[in-house]
Amino acid sequence: MSSTLIAPTASSNPRTNTPNPEGGGGGGLTRREKMNGLERQTKLNQEEQEEEEGFSHGDPPPFRLADVRAAIPKHCWVKDPWKSMSYVVRDLVVVLALMAIAFSLDSWGFWPFYWFAQGTIGHGSFSNSKKLNSVVGHTLHTSILVPYHGWRISHRIHHANHAHVENDESWRPMTETLYKGLPNLSRMFRHTPPFPLFLFPYYLQAVVVNEQAWREPGKKGSHFHPESDLFTPSEKLDVVTSTICWCAMVALLATLCFIFGPTPVLKLYGVPYLVFIMWLGLVTYLNHHGDGEERLPRYRGKGWNHLRGALSTLDRDYGMFNNIHHHIETHVIHHLFPQIPHYHLVEATKAAKPIMGKYYKEPKKSAGPFPFHVIGIFLEALRINHFVSDSGDIVYYETDPHLTIGGASKCM
């Protein structure tokens, strides 16, 4: 993954180092290449015009969080547990129906479709009842080998501290010193596809290095251990409960392997699980990282507040999966107000966009039902987002110019 682009530091402008959208070299361009180049140049011109007008994504917004909240219709805040349950039932019916069809056909012409479909079915917000949320949350999360309370707590921390260099959880930016301290292979694998798409289980479990459990560089503790620094004393019992449920699921899978053999379990569960974690990794990475056309700031100290942190996310268009995944394309408003149920997120986003203005970037639209365009965005984001400066209240991702796909980082 070679790179000659050096991303801006805290003191530089994130829009001035955008790579030439048409590239260099000789040879003629195809019509598609010319159109893509024109589209990228148009966006570049728009960004330059914004900069001439004095706009930068890292500037303090001229509106308050309360202004965005006031623009959203009141009914968008109402959670309907029956409606939420209907989506759960819908997903379960589809999951079980696909499983039954795949098992009865046992055809290699159908297995790939089954794996992809099962691996990309999810769920969203639910109700105001903690007990109901806990029961449904444990049932659904345990089935995909996620400890419900451990993940719920770390995800809450993520929402409360997004884009904060020190305090964020999940996809927290590494500082330059931390990045340079990683083993060469670790740097390479974290930024070489498809390896970053498999990080989620390691983030949950934590990797033991030098007798310390690290869920990610610079963050100690596992989602399964009640003594992890993720949790307060009052949360330990919840964590133990979720860990017991997770162990029961692992025992169930082992029992099924013993009764039916490992091959059916691998086909019906193992491969869909791998697709699920890859899809989850792709979506969450894209929503939290900019690319060559949009650089997102990260903050420290007085530079951070909830509004600026939430605005440092991006909406992405995932084609037909927007609806299947309960409107994952509306990530900005979800970060601003995670209490809004998923079935109101589209309407809430439309209402909030006039207030957010230039701080909201319209996502590039999928050309069809399958969002193939996000692959290129993902690769570009991996290429340029490596670390942030060790100092500064407002910083941007910088690029390690020596990081390559075929080898590790050099000269650092």
C-alpha cells in the first residue's frame, strides 16, 4: 500500500493535499475514467470553493446541538417497542427461512448467496425498557457471539466520546508515537485489506501481549472480563451475565458440531459469521473515516465537544442494504442522537440537514442495489488514514508514506 500523499497535520489545511483526481502518466483515458476524473475534479473544485469562502470541517459549528434537536419532529423521538419487535421478527423469519432453504438444497449454487445474506442481516434501536432491551439484546447479540452488556457499555463510551483522540472507543485514532511503536507487521496488517475487516473479534476478546490484554493499541481490557477498565463496579454483574451467555452459545455450537459434524455448522453458521464481521468492519470503518475527498478532524482537550465529535462521522450509501440494515446510511444523526429509533432516522436526517449545512456531506450514491463504490472509498481511506499528531486540539489523520502492501513500514 505505497503512498506518496502526506496528510495534513494539525496546523495545515486538510483540503490542500488532495491527490490529483485524474492521476498522471501517459496513455489515453476511457470514457468511464474521464467521467470519474471529471466527477472527482468537480468535487475538488467545490471543496476549494468552500475553502475560499472560509469553511473548514474543523471550525466550530455556527449552530448548537439544541438547534439540531429542535429541527427534528417530535414524533421521531418516540420509540414503539411493538414496531421494533416487528423488525426483529422480520429478520428472524428471513434468517430461519434462508437457513431452511440452504439446508434442504445443500447446493453450492445457493451456499454463497446464503452466506452473504445471513452475514449482512442486522438489527437496530429498540425500546425504553431496560429489561426488554436486555432480554432481546442478549438473545440477538449472543447468537452472533457478541457479549451484549460488554459491547453495549463500550459502544456507549464510543458515542459519548467520538472523535476524541484519547477517550474514544472503537476506531480510535492512533497517535504518531503509538503508531511508530507498533511492530512493522502490525502496521501493515491494520492497513492492508482485507485484514482490518477481521478485527472485531479481537477487539472484543483482547489480545494478550507481555501479559497485558489489549483490545486495541493503547486500550487495555476485554469486553468479557468484569475487571476490565471498560467497566465500573456497578456494571460487573451485567458483564458476567453476558459472558456466561456467550460461553453457552459457544458450548451450543460445539455440541452441534459433535452431533451433526463440523461441516454443516461451518456452512450454516461459521461462514455467515465471517461475512458478518467483515461487513460490520467495512461499514463502521467507512462511517468513521474520511477519504481523499473528505478529511475528518479529531479533537483533544478544549477542542472537543459532543457536537463536533458527532459531526466527524459520515453518512454512506449502501444501496439496498440501507433498508435491510435499518438505515445504516444515516450515521451522522445516529451519532448526534443515538436515542432516535432507526425507523425515524431518515426523516430526522432530512429535517436536520438544513441546520448542519456544510458540516453534513451528502454521501456518494450507489449506482445500483449493490454498493460496489464503497470498495474504492475503503481502499483509499485505508491508504491515507494512519495516525494523528501527538499534540494539538484539532488534528487530522496523516499518512505513513513508507507503508506498502507488500512490506511493512520503513524508515520510521
